[in-house]
Amino acid sequence: MPQLRQNLATKEWVIIATERAKRPEDFKAEKSEKKLPEFSPNCPFCPGNEVNTPGETLRITDKNGNWKIRIVPNKFPALDKEAKSFREQNHIFRTAGGYGYHEVLIETPKHNLTTALLPEEEIKNIITSYAGRYREIESDKKIHSAVIFKNHGAGAGTSLEHPHHQIVGMPVVPLQVRSRLEEAQRYYDDTGECVYCRMIEEELKAKERIILENRSFVVFTPFAAFSPFHTWILPKRHHASFRDISDTEIGDMAKALRIFLRKFYFGLNNPDFNYVIRSAPSDGRGLAYFHWYLSIVPRLTKTAGFELGSGMFINVSLPEENARFLRDYKLPAD
């Protein structure tokens, strides 16, 4: 029979449609991989084309001086550092200047690679780069929140083939972030504990939705996952802001993320996905009730009228079965 489940942290309800439930294997992406070249002369992110991406804010090089990672301004930014910073209201009409940051992290000079196939050290460099730019952007007093995200595949909104990530610093705190903060604060007021820390404790005890864990991180499919293979990666140490990630945690996050993405890549035939780092706003670093995490959503199903009309999702798979599939999937040797 169908079942409704609620995410304790967000208070969002999800319908687990057991009558429509598919086996995890049924979600393997059906697509013929387009053979990409290692270098594309028309790609603005490929080596030799750096003139097309000026204003570099970060670069990591190898021992020969060749770049391995670059961060550059987005050529078509949603927000711009050159825009004015202001707020005004005329009757019911409220506006704000489009001041902010919109940067692109080019994760590898190779046009045809994907994060799942990178060595662990290079994924560690990516996370180190995230942290460096995140701290720099949030140190701007005009910025109230920042988001780091990756779109992988056309179904996830990728417009350029070359593997990349994006960082956006905003002069406001988005409603979705505020909502999560408010729910977490309510739980803390009621119980005196962080809801995310409690979720880690309960999921590790239950074991059935755990995909993997290491010294610093737990990777699991939430009890109320809103779509097939929806996954969270949470640090075991409580801290509200991604800004406070330690060097040890960066290394352990790289290990966990690489294993997980490889299970996605090989086990589900490289599905399109989005992932985003959810973190407290700029002024919320020391919050006792919030806990940063990385959320991964594969694009294996489509949203339709019910989701748009209700704000609820219908998940046609069982989170426990999805977690078991990924947990038990044996990766090929590197």
C-alpha cells in the first residue's frame, strides 16, 4: 500500500508509491554515451582557450605549472559584482540590486572526463577550491548566503559539456534556506538537539538506508527521499557552515564523494544529476541547530502537475532498496 513519509529536518511530506515501485535496477539510464574528445577547440574551458574566460580567481597547477583547476567568473552571470547593491520598496513592490558573485569551477583540463572518474586527489582539490572561494565570497559583507552546485548532464540543466561546478554568492537568504533553518530551530527548541545530528545517529542505528560511511562522513538515502536515489552526505562533526570544514574532512569528503559518484556512474549508467551544498547563511556559522550537508538528486524521473500543485513529491522507489543497491554494488578496479 502507498505510504506517506515526512522528512524530520524539512517537514516535507513524500508519497512512497509502493504500488508503482520499481526495482533499483530499473532506473539505469538508457542512453548511448556520446564519445567526447579530450580536447575541444571550441570549448571555452579547454586548455589554450583561457582568453575566453578572463578574471580568474583561483588556479591549482601540477608540478609542471599546467593548470588542474580554475575558477573564473560566469560569462553570463545571474548576479554581478559590478551591479549596485541596494534595496527599495514601492508599495507592495520590493526590489534589490543584482549585486553578487557567479563563478565557474572548471574541475579538469580534460573535456571528456567526469567527477566520478577523477582520482581522489583531484576531487580533494575540487573541495579545497570550493572551501577557499566560499570563505572569500562570504567574507563580503554584502553577501548573505552562498550556494555551491553541480549540474551533470543535459537533464540536469548542463549547457556546456566540459565538467564544471558553479558558486553563487547572493545578497539575500533564499526562502528555502530560511525554511530549513526555521524547521531546524523548532526541533532544537523542542528537544535541545540538532535534528541533523539526530538523523545521523538514527540512520547509523537503523543501517538499512546507509550507503557508506568513513571517519568524517555518513552517506545515506533519507527515510523520506523525494525521488529515486536521492542521497545526503553529512559530516559527523556538527557545524552549521561549510566554511568550517577542516582539512581532514576535506580529504574524507573526497573519499566518500568519489566512491558514491562511481557507484552512480557504473551502477546506474551515468545518470544526469544535480548536487548542492546546503549551508547556513553567512551570519549563521555558529548555529547549534543547523548542520551543513551535500544533497544529490539524480534526474531519473520527471515532476508533473501533482508535484507543482501540492509541493509534494511521489517517489516510485523504496529508499531502503535504493540504498541497498548502491551499498552492495561492487565497483570495478580503478
